[in-house]
Amino acid sequence: MFRSRSVCFYLLDPSRAACVPLTHFVQLLSEAIVVCDRYSAYKKMARTLGILLAFCWAHVRRDFLDLARGYPQLQPWAGPWVERIGALYHENELRLQAQPDAAQFALAQARLSEYMAQMVHARDQDLADPQLHPAARKVVKSLHKHWAGLSVFVDHPEIPMDNNAAEQAARNPVCGRKNYFGSGAKWAGEFAAMMFTALMSVVYCWQINPRQWLTEYLQACAENNGRAPADLAPFLPWAMKPERLAFLRGPALADIPIDSS
């Protein structure tokens, strides 16, 4: 599942290999930054296509939480790391809030960079500790290994610190995929992915009423002898006129209560 600010795209494929994201992104005409977890397929894609990966801080935070749950004796060590990551989110939020004011933004940017430097110092201190528990060392080594990708958001304020938005948009399809795939039919799964791409894009990214949008689209298909309309612009949020976008963001006509008084 890929999500940008304007589009959600769902792809169904039997493989989790690097060829799946490679095929999707191979036609990029400009440099891109992909916010993702640390899955090896993304790393191979980045090496092949020159894409910059921004690794997810929520996954790093989860590493320390899982460590504390699995090794209760390490909670006093993992807890401060969870707090550091929380403070990092806070510093970034302050920076984003300061964007309209150039001077305030510069100060917030400097504070964020300094805080990242403090985290590097804490990380390296832990790695240098010969008494560090092997499980804790594994987590800190991963932090060190992925630091470049975890730092991308510092120089790119437009990039979020995590890929939570994409994971939230993928939740419903993941929870219901056994039903959406039909009785093992490939076409049913592909149809589900297509419908989620259409509906999630309009619902999550553009706040369009899905019932109204789908009703109008199916009506246009019916008027075109059961085929997709030749002009899709009236149904693509990024292509439609502002007044139509505003109309489709309102309640569906069938949802408007009838005054029977």
C-alpha cells in the first residue's frame, strides 16, 4: 500500500519481493522520498532506482517497547529511549508549527538538529558499553545502521517522521482481506485492491463523500452502456473543478433527511 497526500494506492501481489515496489516506482521521472519501514525490499529498490528512504520512527520506538516487554530487566534502559523518541516527535511538531515565521522556524530547526545530535551521543555511548545486554545492543545497532534514513525528515520538514498514515489506511483491507479476496480468486483480490485505491483515495485524502462519488460514477457508467466514461476528470479529485469538489464533499443526496412535517 502506497500513500501520498493526494492518493492511496493498493497493490495486490503474491510476492513480497523487491520487484513489487520496483515495478511500481520504476517510471518515476524525478527524485522521490519514500517513508517506509526497514523491509529489505525497499532497500533494494532504493539502491536500484536512487530513491531516498526515510525510515519510520514509530517502528524504532516499537523496538524499544518490545525489548522492555520481552526483557523486563531492561525496562530502565529502554524507557529513557522511548522518552527520547517522544521528545523528538515534540521537537519536530514545534518546528512544523513555526514554519510560517522564518526566524522562529530557524530556531526550531536548530533545536531539532541539536536534539538529534544528543541522540547520536546517547546511541554511541550505549554501543561503546561492553556490559550492554545483547538484546539491547541489537536494537541500538539497528538504530545506528538506519540513522541516515531516520534523519531524512530533519532536512525535509515536509516528510513525516513515520508511515503511520499508510498503515492506518491499510488496516481495513488487511483485516478483511480473506473476505475481499473471494474464494481464492485472483480477479476478486485485484478488484478489491482497485476499489480500495479509488475509495480510500477519495475518502482519506480528499474527504469526499464516497456514496455520492460512487453513485455518480456508476450512473455515468450506466449512461455509457456499462463502460467507464471517456472523460474521468469529473471523478478525479485532483482534476475536478473546485465547485464540484466542494459538492462531492457534502452529504450524499440520499443522505439528506426529508422534511415530512
